Amino acid sequence: MAIIALLLMSARPAQADNIRDQQWHLAALRIPEAQQLSQGAGVVVALPDTGVDTEHAELTDAVLPGKGFGEGNKTDGRVDFIGHGTAMAGLIAGRGLPGGGGVLGIAPKAMILPLQTLRNEDGNGTAAFLAGGIDWAVEHGAKVICIAGGTGEDAQVRESVERALLADVVVVAAVGNTTSDKTIAFPASLPGVVAVGGTGHNGEHAVISVTGPGVLVVAPAVDIVSTRPSGKYVAATGTSDATAIVSGVVALVRAKFPGLSGPEVVRRIAATAVDKGKPGRDEEFGFGIVDPVAALTADVTPVTAVGSGGLVPSGGGGSPLGGGSSRGWVVWGIVGVGVVFVVGVLGWWRLRRRR
């Protein structure tokens, strides 16, 4: 099992009012324009992760009571000992601060359902925790599930994802980072799951992002600034960040088009993505860089099912469900890791990748 240490380099303390300027992905994806059309109101985004620190000002009103998983875990998900979940929550639904300060999420009126499935200081949990979190999210009204991590192939997780897809939930997952993996992470590799890769500042393929035929769309994944526990901020590089951003875009679309099924939402996002690399779908960019404005405004042909291997038009066959094999007990952990700096903090994390 590979262990990745994230060195949190000290930086000049910054005020929350200039954090927004460092969120370069907002301008790159035209998020201010998209938020004139939708802000994700009424959509619950489940986040099986390390929990969420609700004392962070941008998240205080954005997080519902959730659930903690694991022996002795009596939390409701609204506590974060590691920081990864708090960062993902900020990218999805951060409320910002008065005067244009602080972290603004992609869907600032969506609600986060925190599921603390990763609790150890190394960022690990069992696949059973992840499967339980997915099922709990479906039972409690989530319409989007953001899995910013990965695990070895596991029957429980596969079955939970299948149940989520059948319940019309859009499942978004990270493809993984090339630091220790060369193939698309599980459960992003499952048909029906929105497998998200990463791009850099100029729309180029992020070198840390795993490639493969299962990549559906990509989003910014380099130097992404978000919230961190105790009122601090973090900038990170990894496909976790891209996954959270795409989960926010899904929330925007689900709020704007509440009558669309999950596969239709995914079709809309894939069909309106900005094509990059080789013409059409390719292994680095999938269908392209997610385009929130186009996803909220374009005319898109309806579909009946979506798979990570392709889109099935209306009237076609196919199923959003996938197979896979179990490898018994496996570790599930954070995949969105890379070079990180924290504003105003000196310390370090150890986050373990999938086994």
C-alpha cells in the first residue's frame, strides 16, 4: 500500500477577502455566469469522506446532519479530523463571505450531507464504510454523491453504487492520481459513474490525472483553493478537487432541470463539455472540460442510460449498471492528493491511496 505524504508548506497569512481571487477555477469555468442561471437550490450532495468542519464560516449553513461510520464513531459527520472533506464541501457548496470574500462553491445553495467514512489520520477506511455511506445517502434524499477517493474493487461498493443509480442518484467519482495508480480508480471505473479527470490552469491535461477510456469529463485539478478546518484555507492538486467541482456542476443542473433523470443530467454535462485533445472522446479528457453555462442552457437530446464506457441515446439498449469482482477486505481512501500548501498553517498530512 502506498502512502503519500502531503507537505503543507507555510505561506504568508492571508485574509479571507483575497482567497476568492485565488480560486482561478471559478473564472475558468465561468461560474459567476452559471450562477445567474442556477445555484443548486434544493439539491442535496452527499459527501462520503473525512467529515466536514461546520465551524468554517463558509460552511456553517451549508451542511446537514449526516452520519459517522466505523466502530465508536458517534458523530453526525459534522466534524473533520483530516480536512479533506471540508475542502471538498467548500468546492461544492461554499457560501462565500460578505464583500466577495472567502471560498465560493460551484453550487452555493446546495446542501452537503456529510458521511464520515474516512476517520483515521492516514485518510483510510474500509470499503464497507464507503458502501454504507452510499446507501445511507440514498435513503436520506441525496441526488448527487461525490466520491473524491477510491478503493480496490469491492462487491459491497459495487452493489451500493448500483442501488444509487437505480434510485436516480448521480454518482461522481475521481479517476485517481498517477502518483501511485495508472488505471482508473474504483468506483469511478464502474459503468454509470461520472469518472472525473483533471486539467491545469490553461486547460491542458493535468499530469497527475489518470487516463483511460473510462474518463467521462475533466475539470480543474491544479492549485485549487478551498476551505480547511479551523477557519483556514488550503490549495491542493488532485482529481479529488476536480470531482468536487463536477459534483457542484451536477447540482446546478439538477436544480435547473428537476425533471431530468440522472442519466439525462449526465448526458447534458458530457454533451456540452468543451472538446479537448483528440477530436471526440479521448483517454485524457473524456468528452472534454465541463462547461456549466452550456450545461444549463444548451438543447440536449434525452437519453435512457449512461455508462462510463459511453452514452446510450434514448431508445437504445444498455444499462447504467456494471459488474466487477470483489477482492475481499480492501482499504478505501483519498485519491485527490498532490502538492499542497495551506494559508497560514504549518503542518503535514498523511493520506493513503487506494489499495
